[in-house]
Amino acid sequence: MSFITYQFILFLPFFVGNRFSNAVISVGGSLRSMKTCGTFKGPGKKGQRIEINCGKGIKGRFVQVQLRGRGLIHLGEVQVY
């Protein structure tokens, strides 16, 4: 298990930016023990780079990016530090 100490950087593809909103980024040791790292209210912009800071850090193996409500997620890249 890793300790997520700093942030997530999400890259939105050029065709989907404005549909990315109300996102919750979570980290956990299993899918049943996820803790919220941060949120993004949005809406995003095409090709946007979004940085989510986890504060003091969260220990975990899994990262979950989820939209509140209805919608689809298309991410170009996710970097975890």
C-alpha cells in the first residue's frame, strides 16, 4: 500500500472538458474503505489540467474518480503523487 502524500493531476481530453463536473476523488486500501481526497465542482474546460490536493495525505492502493449525479467520465491521464 502506498501513501498518497500530495496530489492528483487529471488531464481532460479536448472533446469532454465541459461535461466534467461535480467530481469526487477518493483513495483507499480497498474499494470498501475509500476516503475522500478532494472534489472538483467544475465544469472543466477542454484540455484542462486539474490538480487535487490531498492535504496531509491518505494511505491506499486504489484511486477512484467519480461524478456525483449522472454522466460519463473520459480522462486523458491521471497522475498520482
